Amino acid sequence: MAGLKRTALYDLHIELGAETVPFAGYEMPVRYALGVMREHLHCRSSAGLFDVSHMGQILVRPKSGDLVDAARAFETLVPADLLGLKVGRQRYTLLTNEDGGIIDDLMVAKRADHLFLVVNAARREVDLAHLEERLADTCEIEEVTDRALLAVQGPKAEAALEGIWSGINCMRFMDVETVGSEFGTLRISRSGYTGEDGFEISVSGQYAGPLAMALLAQDSVEPIGLGARDSLRLEAGLCLYGSDIDASTSPTEASLEWAVQKARRAGGERAGGFPGAGRILRELQHGARRRRVGLMPEGRAPMRAGTRIYREPHGGDSIGTVCSGGFGPSIERPVSIAYVQSEQGHAGTTVYGEVRGRRLPATVTEMPFRSPDFKR
Amino acid sequence: MKFTEEHEWLRVEGDLVTVGITRHASEQLGDVVFVELPGPGTKVAKGDEVAVIESVKAASDILAPVDGEIVEVNDAIVDSPGKVNEDPMGDAWFFKMTLSDISILDSFMDEAEYGELVG
């Protein structure tokens, strides 16, 4: 496909029979021989290998050499408590804009002398420009371009990695480690985007293929494409930037209040001090007009993105719209994520999604639709 | 067996025609998760959207291949949509409909011609 970038694993994807699609400027595998449904179920029952090298990896180094200065500077861009984050841990956070919307969602890891960010592929350029503009006085911003990113997810992910690094079983959810291996230096985090236990591994591009093949050589590990990555994250209730969150959605609207730690909330030690704090802190206390909720359609018809939501089976104005929806292979029924008026967003409320001209009932449901089993 | 450009197959039995989707179509769709069929007795015109099939990827319409009336539908694929991937050319037929003018079948492709279409 013309004009598209390829990751270090492209040849391996083709060899494995992948069907590829354009995604965020990259030619990426959407499914392999197993197909989306079986890839999804395999990841939930065993282990899946994902190429997520299209995501941006960014290093933020304090010019002073003092990590506290980098954490303090980065706190001016996100509502996370980073001064309180321990070295060797990572946290999910949001780059917010002046209107209280979300520029991107990302992982930030605290290392001995820098912060390590993993950002969405489609937002990489926007994020880098934002960081340069806002942090240039205090930090060196360096995009990592020579490293691939692999995710190993599922209940057998830890066992699959034991042969790569023996210390893997000591890591807890959201721990980060930098370790030497036969595949060069690996930056490992115990995290992911599937609602499963698992790891993300940043590896030098030259070792990405050999590492992937060493993992795939194990019976427990199958390659998983973007199709199943989407259905896995949907069941886990996780946000996809551009679908579930964007520059117009606030953390409270997106049901991401948990990403704003106490220190940054009203009355906290470092309350506010990030873009859009006025709206974001106000909504944390008083709520927002709309809210991102889970929906379980009662029938088998999936309610996909764009489906309009109504309060009644006939008549009345729309009260919201589905932002992500499809079939959940593990729960064996369709599931959706939607924005609805907050007063209609309580779990157990019946609403109606308009599918092909007919209003079909759905129940507002707590997310995740399927409980994760993280190693805490 | 006859084939349409919309990747449906037709099998004539007496004055009825059984309609399903081809293996190529089922492979392109990926795992089928939802099927909606018309009610028996529905009168349809060629090209009408008579059924809906949704896979993990997307929703698609199934078009009536000829004018006629739906007389029987395959509820087994509504209950188990995955059958459409397992046996699209056999057990996972969609519906049976009347055929007013059998000569219309001459306008459809035979297996060799369809094979050329999908490469």
C-alpha cells in the first residue's frame, strides 16, 4: 500500500498470513489465519502477541538532571500525580487541552532519570509538538524511532516471557523494568490494552523479529491483529482515542475520573495546574452533562459506532450516540460504549438504540463488561 | 448452482430457489455474529434488501436475487450465526423463495464464471 509506513515486523506479518489495513499511517495486520473471533478467544485463554510498534515512544529528560523537575513539568500537562509516582511504576494519564478536552491518552513510566511515554500512533505528531511547546524550557523531548513495541497479553503471557527474562514473575501490574536479554535491552511494562494480564515490550528494531519469533515458537502464543485488539479492548471498556475520547470529551464525561489522582483534585496538595483544570475539577465535583457508559443490547444485533440512542421505543429526541460497538466474543453477545445524557446513564437503565430504522432495547451497564484478572 | 455478482448462490429445487452466500463472501466478511432474516410470506423484488448479516468487521445487506415471495427461512443461522462461516454453501442457506420466471437464472454466473470473478 503506497505511502504507508511499515513496522520492523512487517515481513513476519506477511509470512504469518496477515491481512493488512492502513492504520494511523502504517500498514498493519488486522487479522491472521485464525480470524478475529478465534484470535480474541485465544488471547483470553492463552497468550496473544501484538505488534504495536506504530505507537509513539517518547523520552522526557529533565535538563537539570533532577527527575523531580521533569515530573513537576509534566504535571503541568496532565492531571496525574507524577511526583507521587514511584520510580519503576507507570500510570495511565491524559494530555488535556485548555477546554478540558483530551489531546491524547497515554502511559507515562517513571524511570531513574527520565519519563517514558507511550502515545497513540495517530496523535504522535500532535503530542510531540505540544510537549515541545510546553516543556522545551525544562526538558529534552526525544522521540524513540529505532525501537519496536510488542505486546504479549493473556493468562499465559508471564509464562511465555519467562525464557526471555527470568525476573518477569516479580513484576506487578503497572511495574516497569529495563533489562538486558539476548534480544538487547528490553523496556518491559506489565500492562496492556486487552483487559488481560500482560506485558508491553519495547525492543530495538533489529531484535524485534527474533523476539517475536521466539515468542511465537511457543504453543501458547498466537499472533493477534488489530481486529481482535479492538474487540478485546471493547470488552474491557477501554477507550480508543478518536472514537471514545477526543479533544471535546472531558475526563468526567469519559468516565475517566480515576485518572485524576487526589493530589491534583480540589483540596489536594497540587490541585489543578494542568490545562482545562477549571472545567475538569468542577465536573469532578458536580458531574457532567453527558457520560460514557457501557450498553448491553438485549438482542443479538450489534449497535455500532454512530447508533443513535433514545429514551423511549418511539418518539422523542436522541439522548446519545454509540462511540464504539460490536460483538464481544468472550461474553458471546454484542456490547457498545456510548455517550448518553448523565441522568440516563445509571446502570440498569433501559435505553433504545436505533438500528436500521428500528429501536432496539439495551441496558446501561457498568464497565468493564468482563472483569480483568491483573497481577497486582 | 448459480452465482450473483453480490456473492450469493442460488440452487433451484422445483419451483423454489434456495439462496445463500458464497464461501468467498463468508471469508471476506470474517466471523459472522448476527443474521436477520425476512418473515416467510414477504414479497420481494430483485435487489431489495431482504436480510442482514453482521460479522466482527461490519454489517452487510443480503439482496433478493429475483422477484418472488419468501416461503421459508433458515432459523438455524439466526440462532448460530457461526454456521455461515462453517458451511456457507450447504447447511447455512438463508432463505427459500418462489421463482416466477425460471429463465432469469440464465442471467447469473455458473461456478466457473464465478470462480473467475473472485480469482
